Amino acid sequence: MSNAIRQLALAGVASLVLSAPAWADAPSADQRLRTLYDSEWSWRQAELGHVQDKHGHWSETGAHLPHVDAATQAAHLAYWTKALAELNSIQVDQLSPEEKINAAVFRESVETLASNVKFKTYEAPFNADTFFWTGLSPRSGGFPTAQAYRDYISRLREIPRYFDEQTANMRAGLKRGFSIPRVVVTGRDKTIEPYVVASTDSPLHTPFNAMPASIPAAEQAQLKAEGEAAIREAAAPAYAKLLAFIRDDYMQHARTTLAGEAEPDGKAFYRAQIKAFTTLDLSPDEIHQIGLKEVERISAEMEAVKAKTGFKGSMPQFLVFLRTDPQFYPKTPHELLAFTAYVAKRVDGKLAANFGFLPRRRFTILPVPPELAPIYTGGRGGLDSCLMNTYDLPSRPLYTLTALTLHECNPGHSFQAAVATEARDRPDFRKQTGFSGYGEGWALYMEWLGTKMGVYDTPYEDFGRLSYEIWRACRLVIDTGIHHEGWSREKAQQYLRDHTALSEHEIETEVDRYIAWPGQALAYKLGEMTIRQARADAEQKLGPKFDPRAFHDTILSLGSVPLPVLKARLDQFIAEGGDDPVDPNTGAVH
């Protein structure tokens, strides 16, 4: 980030469009909105230390790490407050249909960003499985150019400053009682250990092991030497300092309470987190009741599927059978990854019947990195890769792997991300703005869609799907139970144990995730219920005209949006007769 941009931000000037209230040429509402969100997006990317390539795309591999200190956070809040004031001055009824959607997405995202700064969530900058100290180097492979390596070395040199700012924020949080709960921090310090080594064994050295042949050998040697010096002199000592702080200070003084509502201004904070993750105005009590009803409904379906397996015992006995019988568990990491790949490839054969537009982008399947695997979820999908956890194989049942693959890989997160990259005529800020209710709701809906695609081969796999669905319904009960009703960690674990076939390891890691991340667990089921209800309405009202390809294209062509926006668009889809809005050959929206 340039010093000029940083000085403007810290001064609260944030000129761009925001300081110009006079409109000499009387631009239209659409023009004013475009200028606003384009300016904010460029400013935001610069603040994050991102750079533009020759094609105008923003990249995270610039020469600088972002500033995260309290003064910068205050400048961000001032900017976003001014942006929202400008947005409020634009009359929505004068916007074109597409810009109305852009306005809704922009408002929701900026309001969430501003809300997080108001509640100083930056003072607790990690959770149970997501950390600011990981991800500072690529998981595999190197960089394409010598300049990219020089930028990486520059970032390595900035790690001490970046960590010091994060540490100062965490100290401020501890002082006012705002922190990750101590029970969840415990053990997370081990994720820092691999980075403390000041040698070629450091994960930070990985890019230097895969330098492209296009960089001359002499320049490669020089870059490696500079990189190793940056790791030895700056990065590794910074990680060692951070590790000492987490172990000797943070873990000793982190709060012993669990509830989000137990933190400063806790009730308002938890309601804000619910809104941020679900984009819905629901109270904790309302969500708790929705969860209880869903758990009851899915439990009845699980009993019916259990009967199909031929098992004669009770549901608790069946769950013990599923958790302990060796036939349900992979013997090697390769077996788990191969099963995932098989499911993903089988789904490829079902896509054309369910989606009009198919993306060109492909993803790979990789194991979760070993330094993260012990405390990571079962899997996580993204644009380039779908990570599956091969740690502790006796806790990774194969009967849930079909649903997990549908959710994380294909046609869940990885597929959805690929479609998003090929979207036509969407502002830059929309291409990288995501809402959990939309994204996680889609992925959970994909687990259910697997029943329509015929990819669940056995009743056990279908039971695994239902176990995953009830797990997400349980999250509504558990998240609100912990953060609103004062549930203990043990009560939350027992609730999952009583209602799902999750392994003991998964139960522990999942509950810790909910404790550390108030509200995030609510997005999945509420998003999926929005899509399932809209589909049921479409099938009932459109009858034989209902085409799942058009329905799914409508959702994906919209991109990630708040759930009320998604609901309104699907209502429109039904009212217009269920026509597919997307050209299957180009992805262009009609």
C-alpha cells in the first residue's frame, strides 16, 4: 500500500467519490452508485495491500501486508460511515434492476464491515481453525515471475510489523474482556510451531522450492538467498515472538466464559454477528426454535433410512455401530481422497441435467496441510482446490464423504466459485463479495440435490447425508444455546452426540468452532431452507414447466447476495414463468 493512500486513510479524508457532494453534470442514480462502489472497492483493495495486474484484476500478492492497527481500523470506519451516507443519498427507486441488486449487496457488505470495526472484532483476529499467521505463503508451488518473488520477500520482511499490530490489538481485547475463549485457544499455538524454524524446512520457504525455469539460475540463487535471509532475520523471529505471546500471555488471560453475549455489549454484538452471517433480522430465540423444529423433522427421516439398512436396534445403538464398525472407515489417506475424487467425477456426469451453464474452471483435490489438519474441519472447498482432511482416519467415516464432497467440491463451493469467476457484467466488488447464507446455503442444498442426482449408493450414505443435515440444524440450536442461552461446551457436544453420527473428534472440533465464531454456524441451514422453500414454491406453481437447470442458473447467475435478495429474485423467477436467464454457451445473462 502506498504511503500516500495510507496517509489519506488515516487522516479520514478518503476523498475519491465521497468528498464530492456537488454533481455538476447531474449524473444518474446508476452512475453515482457505480462511482461509489468502484471507488470503495479500489480503496479497500489498496488498504489490504493488494495490487492490480495489467488486466485490472486485484491480486493478494503485492509487496505489502495490510495495516491492522487501531488507528487504521478507525480510519476504515470513518470511510465506510461516509460511504453509507453517500449510499443513503441515492434514491433506490431511480436505480436500474441490476443496480438495485448491486446497491443491496454493497450496503450489506459495507454495513457488516463497519459493524465489525464498531465492535472491534479485529481485537480477536483468529478463531478455532482460521488464523492470521497461516496462509502468508502458498500451500504449494511457487510464483510465476522474479518480481512476484521480490514482492513475497518484501511481505516476509513486513511480518514483524504485521504481527506486532495484531498482538497490540489482542492485548487491547484482553484488557476489556474481548477474546477467543481460553478453552478454544488451547492447542492452537501448535499451528505456529512450523514457522518458527529459520531454515528451508519452514513452510514460508515452500515457494523457493518451485521456482520457474523462466527465471535465470543466477537470479534464482539470489532470490533464494534473499528469501532465506528474510525468513531467518525477520519472519521466524516474529513467529517465535508471537508463539511466546499466545502461550505465555493470551492463553493465560483469555476469557473463561463461552457466550458471545458474555462479551462487552454482548447482546448487541451477537445480534450483529447473526445479521452479518445470515443477512436476516432474526432473534436468537427465533433461530433456536427453527433449529429445534428442523432437528425433530430430520430425526424422523433418519429413523426411516435406518430401517432401510436392516439394523434392528435403537437409534443410539445405530449411531454407536456407525462410529465403531471398521467397514465404514478408510484405511489410508489415499482411500479417502480417492473416494472423494470418485464422487466428484460421478457428479460431473449429472451436471448437464441440473445446470444450464457449466464453468470451464477446474479444481483439484488435496489433503488439508498437516500443520492445520488436527484442528481443521473435515473439508473445505474453494476455487482452485477442495481440501479433504486425512488426519485421524478413524474419525473420517466414508458414509458421510459423499455429502461432504457434494458440499465442498462439486457442485458445491468449488463449482460455485468457478461459475462466479466466469460471471458476465458484474462489478469487481461483486465478484469477490461473499455472504455465508448464500454460499453455505447453496452447498448444503447441494447435499440434498444429491438425492435427485442419484449419487447416494447405499442407505448408509443417505443416512450420512441426513446426519450432515441434522448437524446443520443442530448448529441453530447449539450456536444460540452457547451464545444466548449459556450452554456449556459439554452440553453442546452432547447435543451433537445425541443427534448425529459425527465422530467424537469431529464433535469436539465443531463445537470449538461454534464457540470461537459466534453466528457463523447459523448461515448454513437458514440459507438452505431459503433455497429449498423457493424450489418447492417453484415446483408447485410452475408444475411441468419447472426446470432445475433454469432454477439453479438463476441462483448462480445472481452471485453471492443477501438472502432477502435471493428470495426476491427467485420469486421473480417464478412470476416470469421459470425461464432460464443464462446463455448456456457464454454464461451471459439475458
